[in-house]
Amino acid sequence: MGSARTLLFTTIAMLAFAGNSLLCRLALKHTSIDPASFTSLRLLSGAIALAVIVRLRSDGGADGRGSWPSALALVAYAACFSFAYVELPAAAGALLLFGAVQATMIGTGLWRGERLGRIEWAGLAIALAGLVGLLLPGLSAPPWRGSLLMLAAGAAWGVYSLRGKGAGDPTRVTAGNFLLALPFALLLSAVGWRQAVPDASGAIYAVASGALASGIGYAVWYTALRGLNATRASVVQLSVPALTAIGGVLFIGEAITARPTRASAAQ
């Protein structure tokens, strides 16, 4: 893949990833939809979008299918993500999410015997220091419950990403995992049906998050990965919190405070 096309696809994917945070926060802050319903609609619309993408692709013989453990990790990520954004600002949530993803994946690599160079150790230490600084008690600290939920979401997404390595065609595998995650999401909605609040605007945000920011966004990202090495793929994702912060100011009216700004700079 050419460098210009890789840059275009990478930019679209990062905007889509930031869009997930913005759409979820918009729905849960400005509409009455509940987080369980948002999660179910997001996964359902994502499954449909990915199924259509897989069906339209020409490489019909590509290998790859979903798995129940990966689907469980996916729904754990999506549910914790939604419930966290009941309280968290968009930018703080994105910082916690991607910090936890990086820590989970790097920590797993170390546990498996991988070795980091000095620069990688320094980068990891700075990123962790940024997260610690974000979570330290204080007037501008994000709510602890939402923070813990978002850290859990990041850990679940890290596990999901690690399980996806070498599992086959990534778009097909993701489509299968979205489909298998639906029963778990519907069970979550069934358990919390007393708190369910139908809301047309919230449902539109959830469908946009699932079909556009998740389904199409992931497919574009997997295409971009063909032109990126592992290091660049990891580093470029750290642009998402900054993009989310800008979107939070423009579309949600959130203020950029000093603490998330310092944490974002560290990452």
C-alpha cells in the first residue's frame, strides 16, 4: 500500500476511534438512553456493518472466524466503555482507555518474555506517569468509578487485541466476534431492562458508533495496518485522546483542563 493511502486510512481510523468516545459521551450526556441499551445497539449495528463489508469484499476465501472468549472480551470492553462514559468527560475517558490498552498489551508481552529497549521503557514509564497524574486525588480528578470502568474497558480491549493476533483475516474475525458478542449484550440489556429508557436520538448515536465508528472504522484500520509496522501502529493510536479532546470542545462543550492535557502530553 502506498504511503499516501496508508496516511489517509490511518487518519480516518483515528477519527473513527475518537468518534466512538464522542458519540457515546454525547448519547449518555445529552439523551436519556441507558448505557446497556447503547452497548447492545452499538454491537448490533457493528455486526451488521461488518457482515456487509465482509460480504462485499472480493477475497471470499480469506480465513477467519470469531471465538467465544474474544466475544466475551469485546462485550466486556463495550459495556465498561458505555457505563464509564456516564460520568467521564470524553477526553479523560479516551486517555484512560488507551493508556490501559497499552499497559495491558505491553505487560502481557513482558510476562511472555518479550524485552523492551531503553527508549521503550522510558516511553512506558512516562505514559504510566501520565495516567497516575490524571488519577491522583484532586478537584479536577475524574470520578473514580468511571475511571475504574474505563481502565477495565482498556484491559478488555487489550486482551481482545492480543487474542486477535494471528487469528486469520482481521475483518472477518472481528465480524464474527461482534456477532457472537450479541447474546452477551442482549443479556446485559435484559438484566437492566427496568432501567432501560428508549430514546431515538440516543439510538441514532449508538448506531452511528456501531456501524460507522466501530464497524467501518475497524475495517479501515485493518487496511491501514498493512502499511504500518507494529511500533508506528502503537504510537499513532496515542493521537486518539488528543483528537477526542478537540472533539469534546467542539461538539460537546467540554473544557480542556490542565490535568488531562499533561496526561495526554505524557502519552
